[in-house]
Amino acid sequence: MAEGTPHVKQLYVVRHGQSVLNVTRTFAGRTDTPLTDEGREQAKRAGEKVAKLDIDLIVSSPLIRALETAQIIAESSGYTKDILINEVFVEQALGSLEGKSWDDVIDEARQTGIETDAQLAARAKTALDFLRTQPGDNILLVSHGTFIRYLRAAVKPEGIYEELENSEIIQVLP
């Protein structure tokens, strides 16, 4: 391996547990919304699975639904180190869509402040580069559905990725 080239790590990602705005079918984007009791239970079950992965580092979005999920996973998996929190892992900015119902008929062309596909793809690449520089070989990222789809595409651009279920864990690298 060339000097300065990060080695391939094992990267696992998990989508946050069910949030209040998930239940009310409301666009959240970067709006902070807490977990529901079911979301906390989902995170606990995810932590029991994470306990078998020998995680060296947990990284999280700072949004409360992801950070609370990361904290519950850490506790239920026996992870005792600090959780690394970084803004680059936040959900897609949905601008004027945030707070609107999924069920409303929305003219997307009239919405403002939405992070574009190109912006989100560039941020996902930056996030992946950041993760590759972190210490440890087994990293768990707790983030958000749309952002995780773009992160997966940064790893394997030819894939088509569906949004993960709440607290679903997948391996992205290697």
C-alpha cells in the first residue's frame, strides 16, 4: 500500500430508529425529531447485533434521532468509547418540504432549499473519505436513509439502493 493511502476498512451503517416524524409521515430532512419508544427498542436490538461485530469506532450524525440511536447501540453492544459526531453525516436538506406530510400532493418544482443530488453525492464522497482516515478497522456509522443511499453509491456507483428500514444494519465496506 502506498504511503498515505488509507487501507480498506470494514464499514457498517445503520439507519436511525423510528422517529416521531416517521410515524406521522412527515418530511424530516434536517429537522430534529426524537425517537419513538419503538425506535428505542429497534436501536437496542441493533446494538445486540452490533455486539458481535467488534466495532472499534461508532460515528454518528448530530441529529437527535441518529445520535440517540448511536448512544443506545453503544450501550446495548458494550461499546465504551466516545461516539464521534460529525455534521457531514446529516440527512439531506429538504428545505421547504420539511414539516410537510408525505401524503400531501406536492409540486416538487416549487420547493426551495432542497440539497441537490449532486451536492448530496459530493458530501457522501467527502464522508467516505473522512471515514477512511479514522482509526480502527471496524467502523459503525449511524445516519439517515437518503444519506446512506448516497454513501453506498459513493462506494459502488453502479448499484441501485433502496432506503434502509429503521435500525437496519448493513456492511458497506469492503
